[in-house]
Amino acid sequence: MTTQVKNQGRAYAFGLAAVLCWSTVATAFKLSLEYLSPAQLLLYASLSSWIFLLLVLLWKKRLKSTLQGARHTYKQSLLFGALNPLLYYLILFQAYDLLPAQEAQILNYTWALTMTLLAIPMLGHKLKPMEAVAALVCYSGVLVIATRGDVFGLNFGNLKGVILALVSTVIWALYWILNTRQTGDAISNLFLNFSFALPLTLLYCAMTGQLTAVPWQGVAGAVYVGVFEMGLSFIFWLTAMRLTNSTASIANLIFISPLLSLVIISVMLQEPILSSTLWGLGLILSGLALQQMKLRSRR
């Protein structure tokens, strides 16, 4: 077996591990929010992720160089930390607090299309006909989910929750567009983002009276979210992208996540999966698939 084939096999393994992490976090968010407020969940999850990333950097013997680099990039790290994790997860957790897990997690998958649309004004990209069709199909799915199938009546199940979920995709997409200008090791950059965001999160909780005793179940859920959603999945995905000789084949693994997530939500949360959720998911995945086809045609 050639090294290339071995590396591709390892890339699939790491990619699937990342997908498995992502598939469980919607359930973890919802379970944790039974015991914590969105801000409290963000605080404990961010702290857990910061400790996890600190240990990773110590293990890789990169902590010293990371801290030395922070003297030159602290303004950049502060900006990125304010976007992710602070604003992104605070808004996302608020969306999960208002919506069924099945709806919030599927709406969150529109971030890839949001990034394409944001790239038009920010990076000067032009909207191609196929991308316009992809956006129309994708956001038709959003409408189906938001109205729970009552598209023509426009009776929204929870409009505030839907808006928050969509706003979170804008922040996430903005973060990744700006992130293309960030240099240096990705794990080190993420650690610095959390290092600057953590005090801001602590300050926000203090100002809003949320620094109170919390149940251990909430802390346990937050630790899971911090390690698996904010830390380990990121490392798994970076490793997969580094090892693969076909970025598109690894990127396609993302489409497994929402389907697997629905199964876990149904079993663990006992949420009945609505037909509108499945129809909406089908439209959103179709829109994303059209976008992927357009991206490949450019290569």
C-alpha cells in the first residue's frame, strides 16, 4: 500500500471523526441548556476548550512560540476572539435555547452559502448563476423549516430563534473570510482567540448577573461542548485536510453530519422529527451540493 493511499485512508478517518463530533453537539447544546443559560454555557465551554488547546500546544511544544507571537498579533486575536467564540456561540446558543435542536442545527448548516454571499461585497467575488440558484434552493429550505411547512401562510414557529440562527451563520462566515488573512499555525491562532475571548465572556456574565452556582450536569455538558465542538473537531478536520489528496472528497463528508445529528436528536432528546425538517434539510443539502458543483467546476 502506497503512502498516498495510507494518508488518504487516515484523512477519511480523521474527517469522519470530526463529523461524528459535529453530529453530537446539537444534542449536547440542548441538554446543557436545560441547566445553563447561553452565556454560562459559553463561559464553561470556552474555558474547557482553552484548557484543551493549552494542553495540545504543550504536547506539541508550541506554547512558547505561540505566546511570543501574541505580542505582535494581539489586536487581531482580540477581533477574532470577539467573533469566535464570543459572538458566534453566544448567539448560536440563544438560537438553540429558543428552537428545537433539529431546526437550529440544520439552519446552522447554511453558513457555507452565507460565506459565498458575503464574499461578494467583501472580496469582490461575482455571483454566478449557479450560485444564485443554490442560494434560492438553500434558503427555500430555510423558509420551510422556519414556517414548519406552512410556507404560504408564513406562520413562523419561532421567528426570533430563526433570525438568531441565521445571524450566527453570518458571524461564522465573516470569521472564516477574515481568517484567510491570518497567518501562523491554526491551533495557535485558535488558542489566542479563546485567550482573549474568555475574559470578555467572564465580564459579560458578571455584568448580566450570571456568575452563579450551576448544576454539575450543566458543567459536564459544557466541558463536552468545549472539548469536542470547539477543540477536538477542529483538530480532526485540520488533520484530515492536511492528509488528503482530494479536498472535495473530504469536504463531502460534511453532508453526513446533519443526517446523523437528526438520528441522535431523535434518540437522545426524544424530539419527533418533523416532515418540514426533512424537506427543509433536503433543500438545504441540495443547495449546498449545487454550490459544491460550482466550486469544482472552477478548478
